[in-house]
Amino acid sequence: MNPVELIRKKRNGETLTKEELESFVLGYVKGSIPDYQMSAFLMAVYFTGMKAEETVAFTDVMLRSGEIIDLSAIPGTKVGKHSTGGVGDKVSLILAPMVAACGVPVPMISGRGLGHTGGTLDKLESIPGFRASLSVEEYKQIIGELGLVLIGQTEEIAPADRKIYALRDCTATIESIPLIAGSIMSKKLAEGTDALVLDVKCGNGAFMREYDDSVALANALVAAGNGVGKKTIGFITDMNQPLGFAVGNWLEVVESVECLRGKDVPDLMEVTYVVGGAMLFLGNKADSIEEGIKLCQSAIWSGKAFERFLQIVERQGGDLSFIRKLERYPKAKYSVEVKSGARGYVVGFATTRLGLLAIDLGVGRKKVDEVIDPKAGMLLAKKVGDKVEKGETLGVIYTDRANVLDHAKRELETCIQVAATGVDRLPCIRAFVDANGIRPWISHEMH
């Protein structure tokens, strides 16, 4: 294989074979293909794309560049879940124990925050003592015992993706649908899953802001999953406002615990129940997504989901006293209420800016080695469509950083748009995607 010829073919928009992709990607992992040639290849893909069969082949090569965890000894259909990330997206914390409590094993390898979006791993590690760095053996053992496991990516899984992702980050080739599909699916399918449910975010707080782009990504992800033999379906969900009310690692754990105890946060629980219902359907515990939703609701109301959450936190080293008594957790040095300057209705959020504001407060990292503050964040008081009085609280900011307070107050107020007349609320679930393509999701009665 001549790497220059292969780069030229891709630059000219030709289709590469699986063998060509394999020799190039594995050559890069082993060090025989240098960064500059992989960078040229990534830019060629960015501009000319990949055909559907190429994306499937690329995903399969990335997947097989490292260890694929074998969970065949664990009974049942193992179903994974992936979200493309958003602000306040704490679905996994509620979803994994809820689905496991219904009898479907949930292997979950999560990531850290990326850009303006929060990471499930950072949220879990805000629980004192919680260990997300486990060996593959521990991973298998815990899912065998409890039916779920929540860890970070290990060295053995999809090493090609880890190397290529770092290069994409510094060569402006992140926003390429085939490259995103290969990256996401190679990691998710290495977890040991038999099937996968995707939550593809769309809106001003998502990586895919435009609906048509989110549809293209969802179709590519579903095709890549099904193409390597894993039953994959997905939903396009709204990210034009934060999900739930809490933004920030420990604050989101608190909101998740409250939901596991039965509190209804409508948008958050609708997404959680629909994705959970789909996981039970793929896991052969329900005959339809609708039946799966009902089983998930029952797992919350009966307390079984919360009990499973306590078990997994304890099993992975977390201090349960903070979960049982949420008020024991250390408080941020500053908590500042932000009030509305006008009367009217909330008509929109600048969601990405809220995610970036959360990073300023200490929720995320601007540099790789930066330490995050689990206490930092914000609690919003309103959703799109809600009425608001002049002087009424829009949200509360929590941080230890005195130097960001004035900016944070102004930014939070300008990120929440209040107008004299209201707007209709957008549906949380915009569409359903499977191997047959995309169609509208008919919202069923959730409560």
C-alpha cells in the first residue's frame, strides 16, 4: 500500500476498500504512517466524505484496532447508549440503573466534557470516592454482578480512535460525519454491547445545530452500527435549552438522584424514558418501545432504579452517605441569584454560551490538565414557555471564583431570552431513526 496514492484517491473523492483503510489506519497506530500523512487523509475525508460502505469499513477497522470486550458469558442482550452531548445532559446517570433494574445489562464507557458539553465521567467522579478507572476484568465482574458498569475509556479500547481524535482536534477536522461516526461507534461497540440506542442532539446547544445535519449524523451512526452487526436505533432530541434545570457536575448528580427518587423533571425524564424504553425493546424485555417506557416508569416509581444506583455507586467506591444525604456535600463559596429585568415569557436560551459559562465557573476544563470544581455550576429556574415576573429568579450561580461573578451574572441574564409574548414548546424527541431511515416520533402520554 502506497500511502501517498491512497491519500490522492481520497482527495479525488474515490472509494477506498476495507483493505486500504485497514493498512492505513493500523499503519498509523503502529507508527509507520506519520502524523502529516494521517492529517492529509483526514482533511481529504473532511472535504470529499465517505460512502456509507466506506464509513462502515472505517468504523470496523477502528473498532478492531484494539480490544473488543467479550461479555458473552453474561446472560441477556447487552444494550449500550450514546449521546452526542449537550448542556445539562445527565440522562445516563438515571438511565443506566433504571434499565439495569428492568433486567437489561448496560455496559457504559463514558467520556469527559468536550467543548461546551458536560461529560458523564466528570459527573460520576464528583461523588467522593467513585472510581471510574477500572480494568477490563473489573468491568466484566461488575456488570456480571449488578447488570451495569460506569467507567472511562481504557487504554486497550479503540487505540486508533484515541490517536486520530487528538489529531482531528488540532487539524480542524472534527466536524466530519464519517469521522464522527467511526469515532463514536468504534468506542461504543468495543464495550461488549449487542445493541445500541443513540441520542443525537440537535439545536443551539448541540454539536449539530441544524436539524438536517443531525439527521445525516444519526443516519450515518445507525448505518455504521447495523453495518458491523449490532442492532442500532436512535432518536434526535432537542438541545435548544439545557436538559433539566441543573448544569454542573455535583448539581447534576443531585438532580439525577431526585429523579431516581421520583421527582418529575418533564424534559429530562421524557428523554430518559424514551431512550430507556428503546433499550428494553432491543434487550428483548419489551415488545415495543411504548411497553419499555411503562416498565422504566415502574422501575422509578417502585424505587428499584434508585436502589440499583446506590449499589453501583457503592460497588465502584463511592461514598453513599453523600447520596443518601445530599445536603452533606460541601457548598460553593459563592451562590448568586440572577433575576429577570423584565416581565414576560422565556422564549429561548443561548445554550452553548451557558455551557461555556459553566466552564468559566469551574465545571469544565479549558486546558487538559485543569482541575474541575465539582461544586460549581448553575441551577436554572425556568424553561422555554414559562411565564416570568420582573425581579423573579431566572437561575442561581455557584462558584468558588470571585473574579467571574460579575461576568457570570450578566452572561446568565443575557443567555435567557424573555419576551412579551410566549412561544410554543418544542417537542423533546424530534424524530426516530432506524435501518429504514428517519420518521417523526409520535409523542406518547409520558405520565
